[in-house]
Amino acid sequence: MSDPRFSEWMAQQQQRAERALDAALPGATIAPSRLHEAMRYTTLGGGKRVRPLLAFAAGEVSKACTAALEAAACAVECIHVYSLVHDDMPCMDDDSLRRGKPTVHVQYDEATALLVGDALQTQAFDLLSAPGLFGDASRQLRALHTLAQASGSRGMAGGQAIDLGSVGKEISLAELEVMHLHKTGALIRAAVLLGGLAGDLNDEALRQLDQYAKCIGLLFQVVDDVLDATADTATLGKTAGKDAANNKPTYVSLLGLSESRKLAEELARQAEEAIATLGDRALRLREMARYIVSRQF
Ligand code: GRG
């Protein structure tokens, strides 16, 4: 069972993310209202908000400015939601449920789902590029560069391409790791780094955050594979076991359940070790590592 103070912090930060996203997205009555309504439909009121929580936790280390930190957290979540909307489309995973409700192409239509993803992606950079947001323009530029790299063909979109190319093929553990470092890990790294960049940290502290985030990105995926292999559809809010059924390689299919769980524990340990010298300010990051390794959905 997790520390009640951490659960309280998490609930507060999830509400903070929800409020910030609500304020950041265009209103549903603003034209083109169907597109804006669909963007809000898919972004608000759901999800664990792991990426904003990681940004907020890193923001405690960097003593981040609130406006920059909340914009960074929203930007990363917008990219994440865009990826889910596109990933669910018939041309990719063809899923009809996401976060317990119909996916965007089911609730609206395919063209709207495509546009929602496109618009959320652009919204992320709109938010993060607001003039004067970071106080320090060079740090803001670095944050923008970090998010762009993490989202594109050398990050998340590239990871998705590797994933699509690996369906039905035998791949090694090293290749699986490369795929997940891109597909899931890159955006998780960006979330942590943007939390660091929203405040003032030296390069060594940013390097430590990056090392932590690299472990967390893989950890998140290993746990996701374990949950996918063990939980039922109702608990996960998505189609349990779908990756295995689709002949997609997973940590569980390559390592088995028991070794996957051991790997998750080892990655959580490495993540905590990476930030050991950052002291009390990194408490929430340490707790996030524990939360991710023991999450049940
Ligand atoms: C379409 C460019 C493009 C990329 C898609 C990340 C991704 C790449 C697709 C998501 C598909 C997926 C189910 C990946 C497995 C791990 C993962 C990212 C799960 C969803 O993230 P959570 O668990 O979701 O953080 P919530 O809903 O809690 O935000």
C-alpha cells in the first residue's frame, strides 16, 4: 500500500493537471466547435496523468516557476493524448475503447480523430512557446527542442514505426528495449526533463534526472506488459492481452512473467539510485518510481 501522503499529493497533482488542461484547451463552443469539443472529450476527465505527475515531481527538484511547469505538464499530456488518439485509429491498433469511453473515431469519426491528434500536437508547442513563459529564453528553447525530439521520428513516432515493423517478427530483448525507449520512454523522459527545465538546475542535476527518466520510461512499459498479460479487460479499461493476441513482442512474451517483474524492480531501483544525491527535493520522484512499479492499472 502506498504512503497516504503520497496518494494525497498524487490526487492533488492530478486535479492540478486537469485544471490546467481545461484552461489550456480551446472552449467547446469556440469554432470549429466540433473539433474543439472532440479535443476536450478525449483529453479531459481520464487517464492516470503519469507524465504531468512526473513533470510536477521534477518541478519540485528544480523549484520550477508555476506557469512554466503547468504549461510543460500540459504540453507533454497533449502529445501523449494525440498519440493515443492516432494509435487507436483503424489504420493502427483499431481500438474502440480508451480510458473507459469510446475512442474518438468511434464517438466522432475518423477524419475528426486525425484532426484531433494533429491539433493536440500543435497545441503542445503553442503552450510551450508562449513568449516569456520561462523567464529564461534559452531554457524555454531547450524545453521546446526536448519535446520536439521526444515526439518525432527520433522519439515516440519513430518508436511507433519500429513497433509496427516488428509485428509478427521475432525480436531480441535489446531490440524491444530500443523500441520502448522511443515509443513510450522518450515522452516520459521529456516530461521529467521539462519539469527540470521549468526551474533552474545545473547540467549535472539535469543529467541525473535524465538517467532517472530513462529507467522510468522502460519501467513503465515493463509494468504495462505485465498488467496487459495478467489483468482483465474491465480493470485495465482497454483490451487486455491485445498485444500478445496481435503477435506483438512484449517483455512478458520474451522474458516470462516472473523475470519481467524482477526487471521492473531492478529498473525502479536504478531510477532511485540515479537521483540519490538530489536529496529531499526528489522525494516525489522516488515515490513516483515506487508507484509505477506497483501500479495495478
Ligand atoms: C501514433 C505517433 C503515434 C504514436 C503512438 C505511445 C504510443 C505511440 C501509443 C500508445 C499505445 C500504447 C497502449 C502503448 C503502451 C504504453 C502506453 C503508452 C500506454 C498508455 O499510457 P498510460 O497508461 O495511459 O499513461 P493514460 O490513459 O493513463 O494516460
